[in-house]
Amino acid sequence: MTAVSKVLIEIVEALPEEKAREVVDFARFLQHQSDDLEWERILNDPRSRPKLDAFVEDALREGPAEPLDPSGL
């Protein structure tokens, strides 16, 4: 466990339950934001992706797909 983790645990344990939940919610928000930034980095990477390109080309050659029917699930 890192020093930051220990401090965060101490803070959360000292807070009333409602405020502790707010801290957890904010931490989850930051985590998701970090995930979004990673996806943005991946999507904006200019390097070639030949396997992905081939997959997309094959899928486009198949033509439009039928919409998913939720009642059939």
C-alpha cells in the first residue's frame, strides 16, 4: 500500500458515512476520467494498425448489419 493510499484511507475513515461516499464517488469519477484519457491516447495514436484495418475492411464488405432485436435476447 502506498503512502497516498494510507492517507486516503485515514481521511475516509475519519469522515461521516455520507461524506466518505462522496469521496469514493469522486475517486471513481477520476478513475473513469483517467480511463477516458487512455482511450483518447490510443485512438489518436498515428501508428498503423494493419489487423484492425483488415477487420474493418472485411466488416464493411459484408454490408449493413441488421439492427439488434432486444425481444430476441
